[in-house]
Amino acid sequence: MVGGLAQRLRHEPVPRDTREAALWLSEHAGDGGRVLVDSPSLAALLSLTTRLPVLGPLAERGAPGRASDPSTFFATRPRVPEVDAYLLRYGISW
């Protein structure tokens, strides 16, 4: 099907920095822990092209995912035990 529907469903190329981040993570983050991602394009690329367990993007989830959203850490100065507990609770290594 040339043109028509196939042409309208075409996607933009993956941005270079997103490709590079995905490549680096796929080569280095294979220890079984989750990868916390706040970029929708990076999360989608990792989910589609690797076996890495991806957590995110979280800011767009709303109420059901609010507890797992780390954005409060960026707005405040959390203590190390709070951050450690968060990473352990959600199995995040990267």
C-alpha cells in the first residue's frame, strides 16, 4: 500500500539522544532491576526493543500511579533513607 493509509501512519525517526540512551541502557542495565524513565519516547523504545523492565513515564499516569511517581524528590530534598526505600519498593536499579 503505497501512499494512502500507510503514508499517514508514518512515524518520525527516533531522536539521536533517545537512541543513544536506549543503546547504553541495553548494554549496561541488564542486572534485572527496573529502569526508571520519565521520557515517553525512551520508555517506548526500551519496551519495544529490549527486555529491560521499564517503569515510566510516571508524570502522566494520574491517581493510580501517583505513589510511584518520583517527582516529589525533585521538588524537595529527600533524605537518603526515603530514596533508598523508594528504589527498593519499586525494584529500581537504573
